[in-house]
Amino acid sequence: MGSIKAPFVVFGYGSLIFKPPPHVQSQTSGFLKGYVRRFAQESHDHRGTPKNPGRVVTLIHKEDWDRFSRSDAFPDEDIVWGIAYTIDPEYEAEVRDYLGNIMDQDGYTMETLHVYTIENGIERIAIQDAFCYVGRPDNPSFIGSEPLEDLAQRIWASEYLYRLAESVRQLAPASYDSYLFALEERLRELDKTASDDH
């Protein structure tokens, strides 16, 4: 008797929250342990150019971030919420190619991780071994921590951050991602200043 192949489940913590991959059979909201979400990766293609790279959000192991960026003023209590998408097995290869074409270009690494949820006040694993693209400090596009003001100026014209912050609020209204929401607040201040100047 043959073994049953585990479904292909991918965890989205950035734009995949509001722009799911194709051929999704089901989705599960959840959070991760031991990671932080940061705009710490350059994008030379879909959010910038080789001469003027943009920034994209990436998932980073918390212990790597602590070693790399001791100046991060955001609390350890921040929680990375996202969505785990179960892909129709008939289209797994197509979706892997689709995601690989997007994520592999700027140094992301695919890992497996557990996705957690809270039911009746009790934390439990919702999805075991979901696939996820993670930024590691040794990849060439990883830039690490930037002062929030500099980062806000770089990504100001992008709707990406606003859509991500709103999506995270909808996923987990009780959760708080102080880094993401502080960056959003700074962009709104820049918007207000620009509109006051006109």
C-alpha cells in the first residue's frame, strides 16, 4: 500500500495575504512562532529596479534578527499573522513554479514551519510543515534593519504596506504588529504632509 502524499500548503505573510496564489482549495488563518516580519529585503524587480531597489517584507528567524539588528525598537511580543493556503494537488507543480518565479529572484529560501491558531483560548498547531519563503541574513538581497524614517521614505509611494497592514488587522484584530503599524503610521504622516503642501 502506497503512502499518502501530504498536501502542498504555503504560508503567506506579505502580499499573499491579499493576493492569494492560484488554485487554492482552502485557507487557514494563523500565526508563527520564532519569526519576525520586516521590510528587510531589497527588491530589484517587482518593487524596484537594479539601480533603485525597493523593499519587500520578509520573514526572518527571530534569533537571526536579534543577532543582526540589536537596534530594533519593536517588542518581542509582535506576532506574525498570515494565511496558510492548501493548494489543489493537481496544480501543485504549477503553483510551486509560480511562487518560485516570484520569490527565488531576490534571495528567499523555502522552509517548512508550523502554523498556529487559538481555539477556545488554547493555542494549538493548525497546520504542520507548511511551506514558507524566509529571508536569511546571508542572501545578497537581505539588507537588515533600516531607520524607520528612511524605510518609510523608500516605500512611501507603494500601496503594498497599506494593504498588508489592513489585511493583518482583518486576520487578527486582537493581535498587534508594532513594527508594521508604526511604519504604516509614518507613511500616513508623509501622506498628510504631502497633501498639506499642495
